[in-house]
Amino acid sequence: MSLIRIATRGSDLALAQARFIADRIQKELDCETELLIIKTTGDKILDVPLAEIGGKGLFVKEIEEALLDDRADVAVHSAKDLPAQLEPGLVLSAFPQRLDPRDALVSRDSALTLDSLRKNARVGTGSSRRSALLLARRPDLEIVPLRGNVPTRVGKLDSDNLDAVILACVGLERLGMADLICERIPCELMLPAVCQGTLALETRTDDPVTELIARLDEPSVALSVAGERSFLERIEGDCTVPMAVHLVERSQGRVWLRGLVASPDGVRVVRAAREVPPA
């Protein structure tokens, strides 16, 4: 195949991720690439919380339609945006990279941490998981709903007079904004979202390009995705449910899976962990 068409959202972060994959395809698979930029429903509706308009699948639907309509050959997703069930005829063919899965606290005061924020601080986030876990740790915080791309959210520190915003470390890293991170919040305090920090490549099930793209798969990342997405599917979770899960490879070929479900107000958090062989 001489040309591979890559479907992606048009945000700064999505384009950075798509260009990273395009570069790998060109260098490792010896194929030319072309970006197909798609504006999803989630990109168009920015003034309503995701949980009220259908959840994370709103960032995926139109991109999957481009694959099914043969307008694109592969889609690049942030794996945490994927719903538990894919559209029939599509498959996740490769998980080529996972960076820091932790959440980041960003503030105008670089010395601040989650625990040192002032009492009743105003903290911005658009995630039900982050909101619940923030309140579980700091019930005094005022949670301010947040939407928009990474630079827009950072800008709301000033425009909305916020004390801090919570973002994914990986998004700031991929955009060259890691110097803004005041604290990489430990997983013990804020367990990550399903597959946070992971890239997922989606293709058509019966397309020859699927086998080609599968060469970009990183087995250790695929193992984490398998464990974390199976947790998501078992709990039947979506972005309306404050839930988190993180798989870590241990020594002697074992893996450690931690998961939680919380009430939206953070008053109740149910946690579990299991160390098992990968199979």
C-alpha cells in the first residue's frame, strides 16, 4: 500500500498524535501518509458537560464513520476516549505508545500541589472521575466544569479565575507544555482513567492495512489496554461513571490491576486490586 489515510480530530493534541503516527508509518512501514481532519460532535459542543450529551463516544463516532465509508484507512485515538464497544467491522489493530498515565495539577503558582491548594480553592476539570477523586481527597474544593482543548483549559486559570486545573500529564507532554506541570499526582491519590496516556490505532477488520498497522503494536501496551478495557466493559462504565483503572507489569511475569468506582461527590470510593498472571 503506497498511501495510508489517517483520520484524526483537529485539536492541537490530536494533530500532534496523528503526526507522530504518520512519521512512524513513513519510517517503519515505508508508506506515504495523508491526514484527514474530522470535526466530531464532541469538538462542536463545548458548553455542555460530556456526561450530559452522550459521553466520550462523541469524539469517536464521526471518525469511525470515515473508516467505514473508506474515506480513511486508520484512525488515531487517545485510547481513553474510546467507548467499551466499537462499531461492527472495526478493530483496534495497534497500541503503539503509552506515556505517563498520571493526572497533572497546573496552577499559576508552580510550588502548589493538590494538598497545598488553599481551602475552598477553585479547581477546573471536565472529568467525573477527576472531580470525584479530587473531592474524596479535598472535600472543600469547588469543582468548576471545564471543556475545550489543552491550551484553552490552561487559559481558563486566568479567564475563569481558577486556582488550578487538572489535565493529563501526557497531553501537556505531547504539546511541549510539560513545564507547566506543578504536580504529577500520584496514582494512589488519583487513579488514572482507562488507558490514559495510550494511543490506539483503529482499522477495518477485513482490510489488508490492519495487518500492516499491527506491526506498530507494542505488546506491553496492548497488555495494559486489554486489562483496563476489560475492566471498563465488565463494569459497563462510561464517562458518567467516576471510575478508574490502572494495570502495571510486575516482576516474575505477573501484572497488578487496580480499579475503583466512586460516587460523583467523592464521599464513597470502592477500590479493589489483584495481582495475577497476564493470561
